[in-house]
Amino acid sequence: MNNVIVVGCGRVGSRLANMLSDNGNNVCVIDRKVEAFANLGRNFNGSTVQGVGFDEETLVKAGIEDCDVLAAVTQFDNANLMVAEVGSRLFDVPHVIARLYNPDHERAYMQLGLDYVCGTSLVAEDIFSKVVSGHGAHLDTFGDFELLRFSLSLSCLDRNSIRVADLEREHDVRIIAFERGDGSASSIPSRDSILYNGDLVLACVRHELIPAFSKYIQD
């Protein structure tokens, strides 16, 4: 269990806080406006502190001295930057993450060595990647390769299973991980692992081989 402080209780902060709490973490949320805590809903089982997120006294009340992760997700880049600076430099929090709204500030965040998430860039890049790839299974691009996540279709083989080695050899792909279609098990496969129709598969495929490989991707 991590001790996590989330600064900012808007849509992103409240959702993040609930996700972290539901995952077994000890979560405290800071916001300037007490009414913002209503975004957390009735089932949130963490704690809240009203105050300014980069104020030292407020952070101490929230448990910054025993904090493992500090996430600054307010709607203001400057506020998030100040929270991150105070958390990392004054309190030595092991992992500080800041939300970045304006991509023009990205270089400054990088130069300061901050771990950050730029929502605008991530959404745009994700949509761009899917448009360029031409299919919804796309997750990411690495040079000449694409990372795909899809439900396996074996209808083209007229059988219900296939060995990982056979699938990899025939199409020059690498199966990274899989999960059974019913969610009963997941694994990093060996060459002898068996995949079944409907299994959820994570695979790395060369760009030019995707059209031929697409017959294994369920629509």
C-alpha cells in the first residue's frame, strides 16, 4: 500500500483518488475549495484536507512526511509545478507527478526533471496514432513496430486454438502477453503456450505485416 496525496479534486483528481483508493492505497486529497470534495462521491474511503496544495502546512496535514507518491492535478500548470517542486525538493517525496495542460511548457518540465502527464498531448497523440494505424487495436509505435491489444480470432483457421510458436513463426510477430477470454488467467507466454479463440492478446507486429495479420484481430 502506498501513501498518496492528490492535489486537485476536479474530474481528474477525484477519479484518480477513487481509483487509487479502490486499489488499496492510502489516499489524501487536497483542494482549495471544500465543495470540490463532493466530486469524490460517497464511497471514497480516503481523507481530505482543505488548503493550498503547495502550502507546507497543508501538505504536512495531508501526511507529506510519510508520502510515497504526490500527484499534482489541478487545472493550473503553475500551481502543479509549485506543488511538484515543494514535494520533491522540501519533502523528498520519492515519486512526484504533475499534470501539464499547456504543451508549450513541456520543455520546462523536462529540464526540471519532473515526471508529468500532458493530457492535451496524450489525447491528441492517441487519436493521431489510431488514425494513422487505421485500426482500433493500436496501442503504441516503436520504430518499425506497432504494439497491438486485441481479442484473438481463429475463424480463419477453422479451429479453436493455436500454439504461440506457430502464430509467431507464420507472421513474424511477438506475443508479449495474453489473458483468457473469460478472464480466468493471464500469462507471459512461452513458445509452447496455447492461445484460444477469444483470448485477449498483447502483440508486437511490424507495420508492413499488419494487413496480413489483421485476420486474427476480432472486429
